[in-house]
Amino acid sequence: MTTTTLPLPATHPRRTGFREALAYEWIKFRSVRSTVWTTAATAVLPVVGAVFIAASGSLQPDDTVLGGSLTLTVVAQMLAAVVGALVASGEYNSGTIRTTFAACPRRGTVLAAKATLVAGVMYLLALASCTAAYLVGDAMLPEGRYTQGEPLPALFGIAASFAVAAVLGLAVGFLVRHSAGAVTTVIGLLLLPSLFGPLFGDAERWVAGLSPTAALEKLTQTSDAAEAVGSLGPWPSLLLVAACTAVLTLGALMLLGRRDA
């Protein structure tokens, strides 16, 4: 008597690896209108802001072309964080998280796939959008009236801050597991360090530097960045934010393995 071994389905635990999980997450990402529209708004907003600022002539005399053109990137970065929060919490709201974990029982793989997806999408979109915004602002603003700033390597750091914000939102989404609560929480994490930093005296540079918004304002070289987010430099601030996001993501991973879906 002979037996025939049937091929395992793609969702079988022995066959579902990181690549399969990433492909699955990409299908879900582009199939949910809330994430698609929020991602589109994230990409469009910096360019719209550059056109508005240049057309209205509302730059400060000591501002830079780079900083003025990227005025609305702070709002766009918040939307990137919202996308990350929705990618995680939206599945809990709809109940599809059970299907996801059934298809890929290794929850760490699911988290890694989602983080890779949102970070990659936001980095590429932000790099393209912010570069376009800078070029539009440079073309529309009067030549020689404002200093240019240093777009390179700042634009790469700005794109990285979007990716970090998206992963931060993802971690919060897994921790809170409710869309409205996750969105509110992640926006608070973006804004509160800069608001409360001055209350901590000499530690202001570290407290204010904990927010991706702080790193972003430093990288865009706006005229009021030093006053708003303390004295920590742009790249150290970005590294500090990335480290804190990694810790929060690790905490989300630990709770993910202990909680029921």
C-alpha cells in the first residue's frame, strides 16, 4: 500500500514564512480604503504645503527653502503614524486578526511583516513626496531671498522619521487594539514630548527629543526648531526616537504572545 503526501496549503504553519506573511500584509494593506486614503494623504500633503507656502509668501525671513517647503510634513508624519496604528488595530476591530494568526501562527512573524511593510511604504513615499515638495518650493520661491538649507542628507533622515512614526503607530495599535484609542495615543506620543519638554529643565533636550516630530523639525531645518524641540541635534534625536520605538515594538511583541486574539 502506498501513500501520497499532499502539498501543504500556503497558510499551513510549516509553509507560512516571512515572505508569505509580507505578501499577505501587502494584499490587506492595499485592500482597506482607510489605510489607502490615509497613505495617499500622507504623500500629497507635503507638496500641497509647499505650493501654499510659496504662493502665500508666508515664510519667515530667517527660514530656509527646505524648511518652508516642508512646513506640512509634521502633519503628514502624524498621518504616517495613523496608518501604522490602523494596520494593527483595524484587524482587531474587524476580527480578521484571528484569520491572520490562523494563517501565520508565529505572531512575531506577523508583527515583523507589518512593520517592514509600513516602514518601507512610508519611507519611499516620504522620500519621493518631500523631495518633490522641496523642488516645488525651490522653483516657486523668489531666488536668492532665502537660504537653501541642506537637503542632503536631510531628506533621507526625514523619510526615515516617517518610517519610524509608522512603526511607532503599529506598536501602539497592537498594544491598544482599538482604532480610535490607538490613533489618539500615537498622536499624543508625537506631540506631548515637545509640549512638556520645557518642564524638565536640563533634561529638556532628551524629553523633547523623544518624539519623531522633534527629529523631523530638526531635519527640515525650520527657523523655530531649536526653540520648539530643545538642543538635541537632528540625527541623535532620530536615533533616540528609533531606539524608543524599537523598545515599544518589543513590548508589543511580548504582549502579543500572551494575549488572546
